[in-house]
Amino acid sequence: MEQPILHSQNLSVGYGGKALLEDICLAVRPGQILTLIGPNGVGKSTLLKTLSRLLAPVGGTVLLQGKELRQLPERELALQLSILTTERVMPELMRCEEVVGTGRYPHTGRLGLLTPADRAQVEAAMELVGVKELRDQEFRRLSDGQRQRVMLARAICQEPQVMILDEPTSFLDIRYKLELLELLKKLVHSRNLAVVMSLHELDLAQKGSDLVLCVGEGGIQRWGTPEEVFTAGYIHQLYGVTQGSFDPSYGSLELPSVAGEPEVFVIGGGGSGIPVYRRLQRQGIPFGAGVLQENDVDLPVARALAARLITEQAFEPIGPRALEEAAAVVGQCRRLICCVERFGSMNEGNRSLLQLARQRGLSVEIEGAGRA
């Protein structure tokens, strides 16, 4: 395994000599993405600024390629490390191509004149990030999302070995969030660089990171792979979640369930019930759901949102116990929504719940779905 390209030793970060975070020992290697997560105000941006030498450490050291960061000459640091912060840069009267071109200054002479090779790097970086068509537009007239992408192109154009990105997905719509993460994955592999960034989107952090550092109240709480960090209950603890839920298996957030006795019963399965569960939650209607096998894709959302949930063991057909429990809940409801059009051998028992609802005169709605 390669040696860390960027690591810290007993690092303390903060302002005015007062430490906000202490005893930080982290390491990132070429070809890795390290993501910082945690609530606002706990010191993620302060740590990133210290790792990039925008802030001096309160204590300890940061090493880049085995050399102390504070001892590196400015140009050598700029050749190895680039940074994208959340602070809004507003260069006066500069076109986007010129802004991106400033990323080449560490590679140019004292006059900062770009060679044809430098201009080719500018062109390639803008094309990578999808801002090539903005080259002649004035930077300050762009939207926040466009500015973010132009500044990312500038950081890439610098050809660093380490990129430090503070909330790079801020201001980006969903298309560009996904494109950014895919681009970073390609860059770390094709150029063997390291990325250290902070994200608020837990699903993106979980799916796009090699390593995750959890910054909470009181300091660094966890450090490891996404599989080690995103465990049941921990994200609630890290963020102090008291309403709603986060499911680490799917990286999904759900709002709180509606309290009260079920008024509607939902027969779902295979993902068919999820939009109905969420619709009823939005409408403020408590509902029952079932019968779902414990390995059904509907289960995490149903568990988060249903007032009552009836389940069966994974890979087992619905048995008498679960059916009896579900029938009792159906008997309390005024309406049943069936999200499956056909019943297979594993969920054949749910057909009797549909028949029971009709026999008792409940309002029955059939929503289009596939075989469950």
C-alpha cells in the first residue's frame, strides 16, 4: 500500500490559539477520497483550511509528501495542492476562461504567461467539468452553481496531487452533484491523486467515499470506511437526530411517521408500496403496512413511516400468525390500498387481506405495480 500523501500528527485546529478540534491523526493516500461529515459548526471547514495551510495549526503538524506543510515554499505547495472553499470569489471583470487559467500560475514563469500547453490544460479542465460553453462569460454574472463548477475546473487545471474541497456540491443541482462525484472518482483513479472534502449529503458521502471522518460535538468521533462508519443508530447520534430516520443500508432519510391508529392499510412489496407510504405520510394519515418479508425492499421505508407494520421471515411464505395480525389491523381501517396487481407464492396470503377488505365494505384502491 502506498504511503499517505497527506497526513496529520496530533493536529489541533482552531482560531486565536484556542483549539476547536484536537489530537487529529488522519491519512489519505493517492487514489482515495476522504470525506468529512458532521453537523454544522463543529469544525469541518476549520480542519480543511488547516490541512491546506489557509490556517496555522493550534498544535501538531500536517505533512504533505512527508514534508511539513508550514515549511513548504508557496510555489511548491501550489504545485501539489489545490483548494475549493465555500467562500464566494468574485474576480472583477474576468472571463471564466481567465479564472480557470489562474490555476496554471504555479506552472508558469513570473509573468504568469500561459503557453499553448497551459491553454490546452485550461480547455481540458473546462470540458471535464462541463463549463466549456461559459469560457467567454463574465465570471461574476454566473449563477452560484456555474461559479462552483468554474472554480472546480480551476482546481483541476492546477494539476495537483491533493485536492481539498469544502462542500463542493453546494449550489449544484442533482445532475451536477452526481456528475461531480463521478468526476472525482475518475480523477483519483486516472491521475492517482487524493481528495479530501466535506459533504452534507450523507447518501453521496456513503456511496462516493473510500474513507469517512466523522466530526461531531467534542471532536473526531469515527474514522474508517463507509461500511464501518454508517452503522445503525450512529448517524442519529452524530447529528442528534430526534425526528425522522436515516437508513444506512440505502442511505435514505425519512420524515417521522404519523402518530395514531392506522386509518389505511397498504399491501405493498418489491418497492411498489414506497411512494404510497410517503404520500400518506405527507397527507398526515397514519397507516398500517404488510405483510412484508423481512428482506423486502419496501421494508425500511415502511418501518420508518407506518403506524403499524406486519412482517414475515425472509424467504418464507406469509404464515397464519402474520395474516391474523394483519387482518386485525385491516379491521380497524376505513380504506385499503393494494399496490400489487398479482400475487406470487411468497405473498399469496396478502390476497386474503384484499378479499377481507372487500367483504367488510372498505374502500379498496388498486395502484399499478408489478409482481411482488
